[in-house]
Amino acid sequence: MANITYQNMFRMYQKLAGMTGTARTEIEEFREIYNMEVISVPTNKPVVRIDEPDVLYPTLKSKFDAVVDRIRELNEKGQPILIGTVAVETSEYLSDQLDQAGIDHVVLNAKNHAKEADIIMNAGQRGAVTIATNMAGRGTDIKLGPGVRELGGLVVLGTERHESRRIDNQLRGRSGRQGDPGLTQFYLSLEDDLMRRFGTDRVKSFLEHMNVEGEDAVIKSRMISRQVESAQKRLKGTTMIPGRTCCNTMT
């Protein structure tokens, strides 16, 4: 038995190519590891989806309280919602919160993968509320039900930023496909893993400068999004060297 990283295995091929909707975030990795260039192909129809700036809360509790309030508001008018979580445990926690709030929903995570196709198929119907891990339903066109386009399309709410920008973009890409309307937004807190590891100091300084404080404090800014993306880039830089990607190994 021998171990080899996916990166080194792929580089053994004489010809290597691929196609994905989120390659632009990995341009540097494709070039440095595989000596491959990334070429962008225009979408079939213009993207009209609205990507709102991230919103930041001081604590996990205040963040999830805000997420539940937003879901209730959107659900009351019938707009379908897909909520992305970074872990199965988070999806179950949010599901409990929605149960307490009396909001009907379905959960798509590793524990019910057999129903994934049916759940995704109905995620764009009027009044649908779907909780999913950020990895779920990738590459799937969520069809909008009757009257949903007029309501603004599918809303995607991310409850945390993933370590990889690419996975965040894949979550965003569940909405606004094939020219459909849609909206996406990420909800963050200073207690999120990524914020505690990389973004806290600069963001806290910004909050102090803006005189933002208290349990219910919230800030919505493109600066927050840029800080998070910078943290994701730094984290990505520590794992893109061949042979150091401990998790991407085949036996």
C-alpha cells in the first residue's frame, strides 16, 4: 500500500483538463500546482442574482436569532429559502431553532442523502425552507416553482463562511441560475471558527471605530466580506503546496 496526494496523482496524466463554475477562485492553485490556465466562459444568460454584503454579529446566538428572523420574514411572503451550514451539527441546531419558531422546513445533510434529489427538486417551490450543508446539492439546478420568480427567486442564506471561498461560491450558485432572479447573503459572528482564527482583530478594530457594541450589534459592510476573503486566501495558501495537503490523500 502506498499514499499519494490527489495533486501528485493528477499530474501523472499527460493530458489534464476540467470544467467548473468556480475555477476563478483557484486560479493560483491551478497555475502553481498543475501548470494550467483558467479561461472564463460567459454564462448562457446574464446573472441577475443580488449578492448582499455579509452581516456580522457579536455572538453565535445573536447571529442565529437574526437568521431565524430573516427566514420567518421571507417565509411569510412565500419566497423559497436555502440555508447553507458548514457542518451537520449546525444544520441540526438551526433545525431545532426553526421547530421552536414553528417554521416548516426540511434538512439536507449526510444523514438523509438518499432523499437528496427529492429535497433539492422541491427547494425552489413557493414557501419551501431547506437547510443544507454547503456541500449539498452542488451542480444542481433548483427549478423555481410557479410565482416564485415574481417574489424575487430563491434566497440563499449562508450561516457561516467556509474555509474555502470556492465552497461559498458554490452555495451562492444555487440561486440565480439560467437568468433566474435570486438573492444571497452570509451571516457571520465573531465567534465563528474562521473569524476567531484569522479575522477577529481587524474586524473588532473596525467595529470599535464605528462605535458598534452590544449583544444585538450588527454591521453590514463590503469591508467585512473583503476581510473574510482575505482570511480564506491566507488559509488556502498554507495548504496548496503539493505533499502538504494532508486531507487530500489516496491510498
